[in-house]
Amino acid sequence: MTRQQLLDLYFLEARARLIDVAAFLDRLDRAEGKADFRLEAFKRALGELQREGGERTDAVLRSLSDPTLEPIPAATTKAACGAWPGHA
Amino acid sequence: MRYIEPHAHMVSRVTDDYRDMLTAGCAAVCEPAFWAGFDRSSPRGFYDYFCQLTDYEPRRAAKFGLPHFCWLCINPKEAEDVKLAEEVIALIPQFLERPNVLGIGEIGLNKNSRNELQILERHVELAARHDQMILVHTPHLEDKLKGTKLILDALKADKRINPERVIIDHVEEHTVKLVLDAGFWAGMTLYPETKCTAARAVDILECYGAERLWLNSACDWGQSVPLAVPYAALEMRRRGHGREFVDRVIYGNPLRFLSQCPKFKLAEG
């Protein structure tokens, strides 16, 4: 598809998600209390959007990922939270 | 439109979902063993679950004329208890000859712990010893990249494992190339939030080709959409892909992979 066709197909959806992200950050600004490591991880991932060359998705996913290679000693929870605390 | 749903946890779904999938063109459904949302208290709980997957659930699907297949294992979410996991693995061989069992799955990792890795290796050993195909679950979110690397290392370390008979599921943009470059099949799971959207799945197909990729809904008791595969087919059509390409991705590819198990047979037409 051409860039024009992709814009016609996806622009409004992407625009809506972009505004949702802005509203999410504003909501956090208005709230009280301390944020945990996920907010910093989120902001760091946002920085990856400035990349050029079609590698943004990979970069965002890697930015939120555990970069280590060794198995952890034991699983103390079953859930994943979406960001790796070790960057904090 | 016709499609195969290669990864769906139908024991968690209502019968109306079978009807909707049939209406959308589903030709077969495959159900890997997974976590029930709570830890089972003993191996007997798994014995009953394996009976459900190999006896009751295929009969429920058959009421709609839908062939039902399954994969057996203890899911990595319950692999931290090594003793329990080994007792469950010991139960599996007696089920392997049942007519709808395709292989061992969905094995893999969840939090990438040492015990999970040990139980993954036990499952790989079981599959190799019984010449079974393998379906692999890769971890969620921040754990996926590391877990995929550990899983690939574990699979490649066993020279009896033929990558063409292994599918590594839940790939995303940062893991798909690792999997395909190592010669394995890759599955993309269509979830509203935590895995691939339909648009991203089509991106991946456009970037990496459709040679060894399939799509699945992995619908279960959580937020998931049983018709995610046919919805993704619509997304492919919106993106200008022809009917032959769509058919290859959602029907031909799972058919090609799954037919490596002689028990995977579909009715003609």
C-alpha cells in the first residue's frame, strides 16, 4: 500500500491512540502519590518513537523487556507487569 | 473463507463460541494444555484435565461437526513446583496415543526461572523420546525476549529436535526473527492488549513473509476474541492482500504444519 493509502486506513485510529497516551500521562500528572518504575519505563519507550527507519516497534518492545540472559532463581509471581524494573 | 484455529482454550469458552467459529469458516480447532487460572492441587487434577481434552471436549466440538485436537503438558505457570510437574509429566505418555493428541504443548517459560527451565527440558526430552511434535508458549510482556532466547537455546541443545516440527508461539516484532532464523515455525497470537493486534500481525507477515507463520486467537478465560483469526483475515483484505494469500496464512500454513502429525486429518471439502 502507498503511504497515502495507509494514512487513509490508519490515521484516525493512530490519532485516537496517541491522544489516549497523552490523556494517560496527564491523568498521572494530576494524581497524587509516587509512581513506580513503570512510568519511567513508559517515558523511555516513548523516546523510541523518534527513531527513523522502521524499527520503532522492535525498539519499544526491547526497551520494556528484561535484557538479562540468566534464568532467575525462582518465580515468585505468575504475572508480568509490562516493564522491567531493573532499568530503574 | 476457511481457517484453522491452531491455538484455542475451548474448555474456557461457551458452546456459542463453537457455533460462531463454525459460522466464520473454522475447519478445525487445536487446544494446547494450559493454566486454569489457579494452581491444581495434585496430579489427579491434571489427569482429569487430560481426559477432558482428549475425550469430553472433542465430543462437544463434534456436535458442531468441528474436529478438535489437543496438545498435552503441564503449563510453565505451574512448573515452579518441580515435584508436581514431574508427576504430571509421568502421566502424559498414557494419553499420547489418543486420536486427537498432536504432541507436547504448550510448554515453555513464564517468568524464566531455573525450575521452569528444568521442566521445559523434561518436556523436550519427553517429546523427543516419543517422537512428538512440540508447541511452545513464550512468556508475557517484559519476559518474552529473554524467555524466547532461553527456549531457543534449550531446543537447539537437543539434537533430536527437528525445528520444522516445533512451533514457537506468541512471537512479536522483537522475537519473530530469532525464531524463524533458527528454523522453527512461529505463531502470532491476536490479543486486544498483551500480544499482537491484527494490524501488527499483518505488518509482521509483510516484513517476514508467510512461509512459516500462523495466526491464532489463543482464546481462553481472559480478555481474548474467539474470532480473532477471521478478523485478522479481514485486516489482510483491507491491506490489499488477495484471497489466496489470506487462505495460505489462516488455513494452508496451519494445515501444513499440523499435518506432520498423521492424526491431523480434515474431512474433504
